[in-house]
Amino acid sequence: MIKSIGTVAVVVSDAAKAAEWYREKLGFEVKGDPKEHWVTAGIRGSEPRLHLCEHKPLEKGNTGISFLCDDVEKAYKELSRKEVKFTKRPTKEAWGTYAMLADQDGNEFWLVQEEET
């Protein structure tokens, strides 16, 4: 089941420049590669982190907030039994596995499988 808030997306025009700004100006630790889309910035040793999301503005309803879990498929099945509305079924991408769910007001959240490091 859900165990913590993962990341909060911040839409940026250039992930590499944003990463440099957060590192140089705020002293944040930056992880990831802008060429691979997944770049995060945050206070060293602290969670959650900001996902520096190089993209056009987030689509309507997408909060950019992710919830971490150990197994997206298992959480999807469990939450579906509770009649949680999913707007995206579990999907595997190069960067990880995720699904998207919505609350009663249509606010969408990411359910992301925490990868082994």
C-alpha cells in the first residue's frame, strides 16, 4: 500500500538549467540526468524531493504529486477493490512503473513503484 509521498513535480522549461539553479542557489542535492527526463532536487537526506519536470504545463487535474509504494500492481488491485478511480492503469516505463489515480474532485496523483537502489 502507499507508504510515503515521493516527489512533487515542478514544471520547468529546461531541466538542466533548473538543476543547476537548485544546486547552486539553494544548495540542493540534484539526482538524475536531464536527458533521461527524471531529475530531482532536494535537501540532502530529506524527502520528498522536487521532480524538475521539463514539459509543457501539467495537464488539467494532474497535481504532480506522487505516492511511493513497493508494488504498483498490488496497490492498484487493492485500491481498485475500494473503488478508487484510476485514470491510468499500471504502466512500465524506462524510469519505473506507475499508475495514476484520482480523488473525488478529479485531482490526479501518481502511484510510483519505488525501485531497488
